[in-house]
Amino acid sequence: HESWTEETEGIDTSRQIPVIMEKGDILFFSELLIHSSNKNRSKERWRRSYVCHYIREDSNVL
């Protein structure tokens, strides 16, 4: 939603499911889920987030 962002092409957005969240809510989801966010409408500022990834010690990155 900024000049430097790109849209994902080839995704069927007719099946998207909106998740409406309130201040202080938390959301967990799989890294395999295609996800995005609309512009923050609650304030005239950036939305803040904390991202944490867990990778097992025996995982292989190809």
C-alpha cells in the first residue's frame, strides 16, 4: 500500500478470509499461509508487529 510495495500476482483473492483484530490482539498462523494486510485505518501511523520464527535445529534449507 506504499509506492515501494508489490502486489502478489496469480492469487485467487475471492477466497480470502478477513481477520478483524483489536488493539492488543495476537494472531498465530503457518508460514505456508499466504497473508497480507490492508492499510492501518485506526491511526495515521504505521502498524506495528513482532515477528518470531521457530526453525528446528535439524531443518535443512534448500
